[in-house]
Amino acid sequence: MIAFQKYTPGSSPEWVGTANFTRVLHDPEFTAAWRNTLTFTLLALLIGFAVPFLLALVLNELRHAKAFFRVVVYLPVMIPPVVSALLWKWFYDPGAGLANEALRFLHLPTSNWSNGADTALVSLVAVATWANMGGTVLIYLAALQSIPGELYEAAELDGASLLQRIRHVTIPQTRFVILMLMLLQIIATMQVFTEPFVITGGGPENATVTVLYLIYKYAFLYNDFGGACALSVMLLVLLGAFSALYLRLTRSGEDDA
Amino acid sequence: MFAAVVVLFAIAFLFPVYWMVTGAMKSPDEVARTPPTLAPKEWHLSGYSDAWELMELPRHLWNTVVQAAGAWLFQLVFCTAAAYALSRLKPAFGKVILGGILATLMVPAQALVVPKYLTVADLPLVHTSLLNDPLAIWLPAVANAFNLYLLKRFFDQLPRDVLEAAEIDGAGKLRTLWSIVLPMSRPVLGVVSIFALVAVWQDFLWPLMVFSDTGKQPISVALVQLSQNIQLTVLIAAMVIASIPMVALFLVFQRHIIAGISAGSTKG
């Protein structure tokens, strides 16, 4: 509703039709925010799928200390997101930060990390992945353990290599879980706010302004609640589509089981 | 080779945490030194005590505890009551109401913060503002469709004959809820409790919007606000302190938490 009104707290709202939408659409930050959010989501999807999946595969092969590694992997999830964001901001410090120290130690060229316009977004994805992958790993692990062992034995008898076994047994057997988690991750990462707000403040040169960050700016810096709501509506429609898809898939998944 | 991969992963997860805990104990010079020292040359605890006093951590921790505990209590009381009503009392239009509640699951929470903020800033009908009031955390927390659904599903599966036996013994609906259903629901109530506490403790955007008054901010907001002009070692120490309650909660209940998450995948 407020998306169609001129709304400033304290004064009575005034109907302005679609003016909020057109104003927001013409904001140069608008394109940047959507581009950043989509890039972030895509990167988080690639890294956030590959790393936890590999990790789950490795942990699944472990004979000892399985319980210990489960705790280790999930530990960052319990650290408040603000703390992990501040922690990585310190690591990314170009001078005495741990990230560049590690590169120097390996004799590699140093990077600007979250302070460089072209590396900032990737740096944030790394933080988000580190902080959130615990849950994903645990779910993949549970899914891997539910794959019947005979399938692997049969594949081995047929002379399948390790990669072939993963390609033809593991991935098809866990396809449903992978799809579920990917959808959930899209919904979660499209609403990213804490990392860019704390680590980069949207900079450098708007390279890390996300849609939710822009909503926050409209509401609390520009005092333009109408614009903020117009943006919220756009985000809502897009995410609502993903949520609907997710619910439909879980429903059909339950029917199969 | 395989072992190396495992160790590498363990380092990737644990080393940042180690770096944080020990970094807070280095002297301000040492923390900024390149190349860095692996362990503090001298162990200073002053970082921790400075953080505790300078950043007014007791007050912010207390704010967080109040907000989390209230949200937990509100959720437990109202979600249980609603779930019990929908599951056992079977009101007219119960299906429609449940459908409506579940539909809110589809709506991503963060995308709605601004309308939520405007609602809280000027509450409909009563026209009071809840800004800077813990009620601003407590009330929206009640509208938790996920917990409600979890509870309702659990209540649905309770054995019918036990409840009927209670009825025959003359227990009213409330009595049945209190002395039969709730004790039997301990596992699910535990899960809901942990979710509720963790959610409030970890949240950042919502408290950032609602608590503009520095004295009422929870720890997450206070950390970010104070991070600009404070010595690095003190900030790091404060970060460690802010993490301790959740990490402790996790270590105590890790079996339940991990089992809960792992079970979630097979049930969807």
C-alpha cells in the first residue's frame, strides 16, 4: 500500500500512484543493487553448493572423529553474523589483515579483498559461505548417508572410477536435497544485508550495495518510506516466486516418500 | 592426501575462531604487526576487561537476554496455544486459518522489514510507538508460522487414546494441555526454544532499525555501532564475549541441534 503513497512519518500519506516505482527505477543505485544482489546470489550458489558438497563427501568417508567434525563445521553458524562480519573485515584489512598475510606467506600477490571494487563482492560471498555452510554440510551429509551402499558396490564392480561414482550415483541420489537447498539458498542470499553493511558499507563505488541495503538506505537515510516499500514489493514478488516453487517441490517430495 | 584435506578444512573453520580469541589477548602493537605472531607474546586479559567496561557490554548483553527471553516466552505461549487450538479443538474454519498462516511462510521476512517497521512505529488502533521497546522484538516474534506448524504437526501425532483417557478422567481442555500434552511435547518444545533464542540473538537488521537509543541496543547492534572508534584488541575481545553465549548453547545442546538439522533434510 505504502508503495503507492508519498509517506513521511508524521504527516498524512498522499496517494501518488506509481511515482515511487518510477523514482526508484531511475535511481542509478537501483541497477547496481540488483546487479550486485544477483551476482552475489549466483556466486553464493556456485561456491555455496560446491564447497559444502565436497566437504560432505569428504566427511562422509571419515572413519573417526565424525561427531567432532560435525561440531567444527557448524560452529561458525552459531557465531553471531555481526561477529563473523567484523572478524572478516579485520582479516581483509589490506595492511595487517590475515588474508594478505596468508598470501605473502605463500609468496602470492596480495589483494585488496573487500576494499577493491572488483574483489569486494567475491570477498563477501566467501564470508557468507564460511558463516552459513555448516547447516548445508550437515544436510548433505545426512542425505549421503541415506544412499544405499549397494549402489556404490555395484558401480565399483562395473569399474566406475571415483568421479564416475559421484557423477552417476551420488548426485542423482541426492538430486532432490540439492535442489531444495539451492532454492532455500537463493531465497536467503537475495536478502543479504549484514555482510555488506558491516564490512564494506556498500562500497567501494557501490560495488556491494544490495537490494535490501538499498531498501534500508531509502527508509533510514533518505527518509523515503514510499520508495523503500516500492523496492520491497519488487523483492517480494521475485522471492515469492521462489518460495512458491520451493513449497510445491517439498509437497511433491512428501507425496513421493 | 585425504587426511591433508580434512585437516585443511578443520583449519579453515577453527583458525579464524582461534585468531579471534588470541588476537584479543595481544597487545595493541602486536595485533597490528606484520608478519603477525601466531600466539601472543604476552597474554593480556585487559582487552577483555576493557571491552566489558568501555563498551558497556553488561548492559547490551542484558538487553539481548531480555529481548531473547521475552521473544521465547511469547512464542512458546502463543504458538503452543494456537497450535493446540488448531490441532485438537478443531475450530470452525480451522483449515482456512492454518492455510492463511502457512501462506506467510512463503513471504520472505527480510523483504518486509520496512512495512513491519512502520507498523511498529505507529501501532494500528492504539497509535503508540514501540520503537526502543523490547515489545518491538517480542510481538513480531509471535507471528512465527514455522514454529506453529512444527508444534501442530507434533500435536497431531500424539496418541489419541492418552488424550481420550484424560477426557474420561474429567480433565478439561486446558488441563489436558497443561498436564498431558506439554509434558509429552518436551522434544519439540526444546527445538522451538532453541530456534527462538538463536533467532533473536543473531538478528541484526531488525534491532538496528528499531533501537535507535544506544542504551537499549542488543549486543549485535552495539558492536557495529561502537566498532568505528574503539581499539582493535578491545573490539575483538567484545566480539568473543558476544559469541560465547551462543557457542555455549551450541556445545551443550549440539547433539539435539545437529540431529534436528540432519533430520530436517529427510523430512523436507
